[in-house]
Amino acid sequence: MGVDQTLIEGLTQALEKQRQIDVSSQMNRFIQNGVNDLNEAIQSGLDIQSLRNKYGMTLLHVAAASSNEHASSIVQYIVDHQLLNVNEKSRVHL
């Protein structure tokens, strides 16, 4: 493997790691701030279907596992508006 390929792979991994941090932060912000923030993001073009953390968990999974006071309203909003397939599994293997 040449130096250029090694550099490209390193940069690709760094970018993916940063994207995962951003996704997790975004999910946490929605859970902390509630449905209004989520609705605004969706209206602004957020593709909630592609929003997954590094474990493959959707916002529905993360909110359902959260004890935050807004988490249940996020779950209810996602289910009521059929934003995600509620039967979809995460990529987490227990």
C-alpha cells in the first residue's frame, strides 16, 4: 500500500469518526430539546432514515433507551408520523 493510499484511508476513517460524533450529538440534542427541534430539522431537510449512530441505532432506538424527559415524546412523534420502520433492528448484537 502506497503512502497516498494510506493517507486517504486515514483521512476517510477520521471523517467517518467525526460524522459519527456529529450524528450522536445531533441525536442527543433532539432528545434533550424535544419534538420541536426534531420537527424543525425534518422540515429543513433532515433525512431521519439515514440518521444512525456508530452502532446502527436510529433515533427511535436511542430515544426508546433514554430516560430523558423528552425521550418518550420523541418516540411517540416518530411512531405517530411513521418516520421510521418501528420493526427495524439496530446493528447492535447483544
